[in-house]
Amino acid sequence: MTPSTREEHVSRDDLLRWLDGECAPGERARIGGHLERCAACMTTLETLRTRSERLDGLLRELDVERPGDHLPRRPPARRAPRWSAPVRRAAVVAGLLVGAA
């Protein structure tokens, strides 16, 4: 390639956005095409991917508070006790028998 036709490398910021799926479709296609042709950018991308995965693993191990963890949690829905369904059925049957008498 001559210097006038040489393609510029993709920036680290753009590679990170590409990794995170934050690029518009056209930009994603452009970067993907560049990565197919450029071993240097592909190497940088793999380095960034490895570092990102390692950081995610460390954060999970440390159980770092995630955004929203400080918000109060909704209490679980109250469930009726197991015995309540048979008792309700028995009450309905008793009511029907008393009403029929």
C-alpha cells in the first residue's frame, strides 16, 4: 500500500464500542470490514476483549456492588399456605351441603 491509500487503524474507543455492541449498524460493518483486513487492529481487539473478560471476572469474584444494588428490593409476593387450598375446598363443599339441606 502506498501512504496515500493506507487505511487508518480503528481507535481503541471505537474497538471498545464495537465489543460492547454500541456501534450503529453502518459503523459496525465498517469496523468489522477493517478488522478482516488489519491484523494489528484484530490483535488490539483481542487484547481489549481479554482484559474486559478478566475485569468482569474479577468484579464478579469481589462481588462488587452493581448499579441499582443499593435500591430497596421489592418484597416477595406473599403466597397462601399449602393447606389453604384444601381448607377452602372443604368450606365450599360444606357450604353447598348446608345450603342443600
